Amino acid sequence: MASNYERPGVRRIINAMGTATEVGGIQMPREVVAAMAEAAADYVELAELHERAGEAIARHTGAEAAT
């Protein structure tokens, strides 16, 4: 079966540059991909999600608030 890149005819490359946006950034750890897949299965109010994310960022950085 063709990959998501092969179907439209995009060549895969070997990344010898390290973390570089022009070659796709970085490969995400499997647990990040799994968390994204889990999150994609549900609907939420984005305003509430942003609020909770801001609270978590503030908590982890010691800031009063975050966006």
C-alpha cells in the first residue's frame, strides 16, 4: 500500500540536516502521535481547550497566565 507521501508523488528523503523545518521538522515520538490520534477522535470546545492549555503552560513555567 502506498504511503501518504507516495500517493501524491512526493519523494521521501534522508534527513542529514537534523531539526530543519524545510525537511519536515522532526519525527514525533510514538506517544505524541498516539495522543494526537486519541484527541482527534473527539470534539471539544476550542475556547475551553485553549483556556486549559494556558493554565497548564502558566503552571509549568511559573507565569501568572499564558495563552
